[in-house]
Amino acid sequence: MGQEFELENETLSFTHDDKSVNKAPEAYERLLLDALSGNQTNFTHWTELAQTWQFVDVIRKAWDQMPNMPTYAAGTMGPVAAAALLEADGHHWVFQPTKSS
């Protein structure tokens, strides 16, 4: 009864027909056409971007002041400290990374 919270595997089998595939725009084609036609919907205005960097700069300065901040190699699931944090409460990541540092 009601909603279930159990995950089930589902095989996806949808494919586009040849007509749809042939009419599909190339990578970035739609974005470039929007830019050329003046449609700014998918673009950030410079003032908005500048405001965003104010937040990023504050975060970056805080990180620079944390000499023991856990780091990890690109392409891994994160630092060992992240797994240790969960394990302290008897939990673990569902996906077990094969490599972390």
C-alpha cells in the first residue's frame, strides 16, 4: 500500500527512429544558434558570474587556512576520511570505491 522505497532494476530499451536522429542538432549547435540569435536563456550574465565568485573566493580562502583538509586523487570516490566518518556510526557507502587516498 502506498509508496514503496525499494529500488528495482529496470532495463531501458527506448531508441530514437532514424528520422529523429538525422534531424538532431550536432553537439553545441543549439547553444551556438541561441547565442547568435541573442537568446541568453542558457548563458550567465557577467554581473551574476561576478557575484558568484564572491562566494567562491570566501570558500577558497577558508580552504587555504585548513592545512589538514582531507584530499583525494581525481577519479576516486573521495578521501578516506569520508568513509571513516560514516564508519564511526556503523554506516558505509553503498558503492565501495576500489581506490581512494
